[in-house]
Amino acid sequence: MGAEYGIGTYIRELTVALRNSPINVCVVKLVSGKPQIQIEEIDNIRYLFIPRPVIEQRIIDSKKRDELYTRNVTYLLQLYIEDKNNLVFHLNYMEHKALADALKKTFDCKIVSVVHYLMSLMSLSGNIRKFGRIIMQNDEPTDNEELLVKKFFQKEKEMLHAADKIISLSHHTFNLLHQYFQIEKEKMVVINNGLTDTQVTMDKQMLRQKYDIPDIPVLLFVGRLDNGKGLAYAIKAFKKVLNTKDCHFIIAGSGTFDLFMKECEGIRMHVTWTGMIDRDELYDLYSLADIGIMPSLSEQCNYVAIEMMMHGLPMITSTAPGLAEMTEEGISSLQAPVIEHSERVEIDTNILAEKMLYLLQNPDERKRLGTNARKRYEEAYSMEVFRKNMLDFYRSLYA
């Protein structure tokens, strides 16, 4: 679960930010997959692994199972938490409402909830107009999609109201939570994600030889292979670009390969699919590529965008809310607009192709955007900025 929607990266970077600080940190991993409760010490951070519950066959109701598990988790935490002064539980999943309630009943504590994603909005590919219409209507849902959105929305709203403080990763989400979820502004704070600087400095030509990449311009997409990331639009735009400019497209990530491979009919030899790769290989790709492509339909504070900026990679992004906040149009990226209709959202592949071709044909512009992207990372998304923001936030909880 921790790898979904950047949560695994967030937890890793948060522990880096808090290491050697005045704050005592323990990372609790629920449903850990471990056979029994385990405590480990890694780089001065304590990790508590709590295994998945052993469910009796007679307990069929999922809500009751969750309540029993969270109750037992709370009992265990009472045993393992020695210092209970100024206690903060920093929850990273919107499905933890029952746990939040149990913790507040048991401890004198603060509950912090981080909004990494909103399934109610993601299920609509970020279509805010449609989202607002569905959740504001008083009538019963008319189809399964509306039923699912309302179900997600209700669970998310309950979790958000159960928290004492909410961290939003973007100003757009901050405003969304206030407008649609009725969360008081005073209860929320915007803290962007941050990333440890591990920029690869190897020579681009050496890296291309290492991975047998042709000596032509390379475009790079990184992320889950699903519709929300806009990969189909990127492939269609790339097809158009190939009519004018010889180039190569690397697609790094896992997901529904078959769906997107069909889009590559006629251009398969111009596309490399890496699947899921480790971070060292991924960072090599950032360094050997010429342009990063991020045509997402919905984002908040995306780690891939931060990694690309960290490596000084010029980007073409969409104007997905959240993502559009991260880079500045014409300064640290070029942006292709997300077009919102009443029932769908889309990206104009002609516009996306034009921006690809423009950067491919203008290396000086690529260099300028890449330099500004690196500067943007240093000013807004570096570990130093993230550490300061998080420490200030924790101090404010008991000020």
C-alpha cells in the first residue's frame, strides 16, 4: 500500500527530514506482511511492523473487522509508546477514520491527516465540474459511477473531519477541501512534498551507450500506466512528432501495458518500455533524456515532476490542478491545457505535439527551461525546504 500515489516516497522523505531532529519518530506499518510484530531500528528511526489481522471466518462484516483491527492496533500502541507527551499521529491514508477515532479515545494526542489523493475526484479523472455536480445533488445516484464517487466522498469527508490538522500538498486541494468538504481553512496547511537531492551527474552520451539508447532526442514519461496519467495523449502526440522529427520515447512504469501498446501501432521501434525499475536506473533515465513528458489529468504535488526538476530536465506538463502549481509556464516548463467538459476531461494532442516539436527543435530553449526547473526544485521542493516546513508544522501543533 505504501507505494501507491507517492505515499511510500513521502514516508521515506519525511523520516529523512525528521532524522536527528528534536522529534522522536516511530514509523508504524499496518498490515505489514510480517508474520508477527517486529521492531527495527533503521538510520536512527524506529519502525513498528504490525501484521495483517487473523480474521475469524464467522466475522463477515468488513466494517466490524476493521474496527476490531484498529482496536487491537491501539492496544498495541499503548504498550509500545513510552513517551506519551505531545503525541502526534501522522496518518497517510484516507481509510483510517476508525483508527483516528480509536487513537483519540485512547491517547491525549493530535491527529494529522495528509491528503495524498482523493479517490472521489481521481475516479472522475480530476473532472471538478462533474465532481461538484455529483456531490452537490440531493437525489439518489443514477449510475454506478455516481454511487462510487459519493461513497468515496463520504469516507474522505469523515476522515478529514476526524483529524485535528490536515496537510494539503497543493493550494488547489486546499481550496477544494474548503469548498466541497466544508473543512475550515484554519484546520489546514499547505506543505509541498520535498525530495533529497540525488541528482545524477554522469555524462549523457555514456549513459546512452550504457542503456543502448540511440543518439537522437529522447522524450521520457515516468509513472503508472493508467488513463489518469495521460499516457495515451503523449503517445498520440509523439506519433505526430515523428512525421517531422526523428526521436525516441522511453516509457518507465508499470500498469496496463496492453492498453497503451495498442496506441504504438506503427511506431513500436521508436518506443522503449522499461516496466518498473529501481531508483538508480530511473535517475539515469532522467539524466540521459532531453525532455520530460507529464500530461496528467489530475495531480497534487507529484514526485516525478520533482525528480525531473531536480535533474534539470525540461518538461512539458499538463495544466492539471496541482501540477500547474509546481512549474511556471514558459519559465520552468511548457504546459498543455487540460480541457474539461461536462462529462470528461482531455488533452489536445495537437497542442501537446506542437510543444514537443518546439522543444526538440530548440536546444537552447530546453537548456533554459531545464536550468529554471532545477532552480525551482532548490527553492520549493528541496529537502531543506521540506524539513523546515515540517518541523515548523509539528512545533505549531503544541504551541
